[in-house]
Amino acid sequence: MQKIVKKHPLAIRWFHWINFPVLGVMVWSGLLIYWANDVYAVKIGGQQIIKFFPKSFYQALHVPFRLAEGMAYHFVFMWLFFINGLLYVLYTAFSGQWRYLLPTKKSFKEAWLVVLHDLHISKKVPPQTKYNAAQRIAYSAIVVMGLGSLISGLAIYKPVQFSLLARLCGGYESARVIHFILTIGYCLFFLVHIIQVILAGWRNFQSMITGFEVIPVKKPIPDENVSTSNLPQ
Amino acid sequence: MKEKFISERQVKYKTIFAFLFFILAFAAGIYLWKLVRKEPQAGGVPTTLRKGLMYDEKLFSSTFNKDKLVKTYPKSEAVKKVRVNGNLGLKNPNIDTATWRLQVVKNNGDTMFFSLNDIKKLPKTEIVYDFKCIEGWSQKTWWGGVRFSDFINHYHLNNEAKLNYVGMNTPDKEYYVGIDMPSILQPQTLLCYEMNGKPLPVNQGYPLRLIIPVKYGIKHLKRIGTIYFSNERPPDYWAERGYDYYSGH
């Protein structure tokens, strides 16, 4: 017999794996659109530190002169992104999964422990249920970011009909900046996520596909002081 | 999270099934993607995407409210250096207002001719608004001209305005746009002959251009030659090249 723990409900696995390519298409088509007016850069004291994006970057990804194509994909896939995201939020709310996901009061303190532990600065293992504190914050933030992309996106798409959203974003141009920064945020999230998944190992990754994780059963240690009550009798 | 004990065989079976399904689903996704990429083009994009854009248009044009005005600004906020972003239909540099006429084709086939002075006789409307290019930039610019709806009413073109679309061409027919009637009758749409309080420069469409704040710049046709009305979608230069036909805000 093997001990398994049911980790990710089927619905959440669907939402996750649909979101991955759909968000990928949104970021890619967004890049095709952004290229047509690529004015953003990070400057410190008038000195340009990062330019979004260098020519070589565009050329490597075959970005130039595909604005129309980018818009067509963006305005079709936005529906998939929206519907999938909405269903995910509804499911999480009504199934009770939000209990594992939303940060608690302790999360913001504990998240530092997670960061210190993951960077091998601290040896203390932070508490972990389905998600640790840092995961709770990150996975909740990404939902808020999705909402932010939806709002700022609509503000850019229909700034007159949704003038309220445009005002909420601080105007048309700042809506575009917000939309861009959130996209950079997804890319950074993706990077950290991939690294963490690799570090967490195959058993953890597998659970995002199968839904369950096999728990290695520790052999009872022949020591009177150790309670074995949590092991199968 | 629920813990359970199941046999090793079951673990193996469940794992293999889940992975097979996962791989198949992803392969199906990639197959669908490639199918769309290879589709015949409709107006410069795969047919499915064009259908998607039409669906977006249907949905968002149904919520269009012509009483909802585009945000305006004081004249002092208008930029002095107005960006020029296209010269399609403006090849001939010597446009002569003595001979230039705006041609308006009526439903009965008659064509009306208007000189620039005929148009200037109607009440002038000015607007400073955020001109938005489909490329992603925008500029606060100041324009003056005749409200399109005033022009329609004054010349009794109300029957024409009952049709679904307006089409416009440059005199050389190099550039052309199609615009849905509710958008063009929105009260901020101008037949424009002034920029920053002076006659339009040639590169901004002298003698007469369209200013339609509820649309992207691509619909703001410069140097209008002909205006016509139709229930069918008039051809549109950029919509034939992959862009959204509606292109509205």
C-alpha cells in the first residue's frame, strides 16, 4: 500500500494547464502589439538602464511588423483568458479551496522564512500545508494581477465606453503602462515558478498532473520516545 | 487535503492515465493552434480570428452610446508638434481648393459637390482630445471643423444617415475607410479643416479630413474626396490588412 495525499482537484489542474498556454499567447501577442510603440525603458538619473526591448530581442522572436496579427490574437484569446480566470476564481471561492490559497495573518511574516530558507540563508523549515506562506501570497497576487490586466486591458481597448476603468487606471496612457508592468510581472512569476518547481522535484510536479502526491512512508524508528501514532497501525 | 492509502498498482495506473491524458490534451491544443495558423486568410488574418474580431465588434458596438463623449481638454494642453503618421492618398502635393470638391453620393445616385467655403459656412465646432493611434501612442490635439451630424442635417441627408455605414475615399482612391453610422453620428465627429486654429497642413489632410474621436487614427481619413452611404460594409484599407474593422473606443 502507498500513502497518497489528494493535492490538486481536477478543476484546478484544468484551469492551470489551460491558463499556461493561453497566457503565453496573450504575452506573445501583446509583445507584437507593444513593438509598434515600444517607448518604455527604465532610467536612473537620465541614464537608460533597460530598454524594452532591444532590437536583437525582437529579431530573435520575429516580432517586427506584426501589429495587426498581434491584435487579432490578443482580442480573441482575451476571452479564453477571462473565462478561464473567472471559472478558476469561482471554483476556488465555492469549493473552499480558497482556504489553502488566501494569505493568513501569519503569511506575511512566514513568507520571509520561506524566502530565507529557499535562499539557503536559514535552515529553519517554514510551516507548509498545501502551500507555504510565500506560495499563498504569490498565488493570490497572480489572481489580483489577472484582474488588473483585465481592467487595464479594457481601459486601453475601449477607453470611451469604459471611461470609468480608464479613470481608475489614471488615464489611457497610464493604463497602458500598468498593462505592460503586469505582463513583465507574469514573466518574472513564470521564471521563479519554474525554478521553484524544478527545486521542489518531480513528485511535486507530478501532482499537478495526477492530482495526488505519493507520500513516502517512513519506517518507524525503533525508539520509544518517538510516537508512531500518525503512521498506519 | 485528504490522505488515502491505495495499492501500488493503482498509483501506477492513475499516474499513467493522467500523464497520457495530459499529453494528449496538450497535443490537441497544439494541433488546433496549427490548424488556425494554416487557415485561409480573411482580411489578412486567419478566418477564425476574423470571426472573433467580428464577434467583439457585435458585442462592443451594441453597448456603444453616442451620448457618451470623449474626454476633452483646454486648448492650452494641445501639442504644438502634431505627429504625422501616414501619407496614403496624399501623393499629389498640389491640391487646389479652387477645383477640389467634396463629393457626397446620395441614395438616389445623385452626387452633391461642396467647396471648402460651402463647408466653412456651417457652424464651426472645435475639440481638443486625446488622438489615439492603433500603434499605441496618443497625443492631445486641437481640431476645428463642422460636426458630421450638423452637415447631415443641414443638407437633408437624413435618409442616407439611416443606412448602416458611411464610406470615405481620398480623391485618388488610394486610402479608404468604412465607418458604422452610430460612431460617425457621435456629436464629436468632425469634417475637419483646421488644426491648432490654422488651416490643415497638407500632411494632415488639407483641405478636409475626418476627425472621429471614438475611433483609432486609422479611421481619420485625410483629404476626403468622396463620402457615400451603404448598408453593406464599405471597403476599408486597414481592415483588408489584418486590422479590426470596427477599431472603435
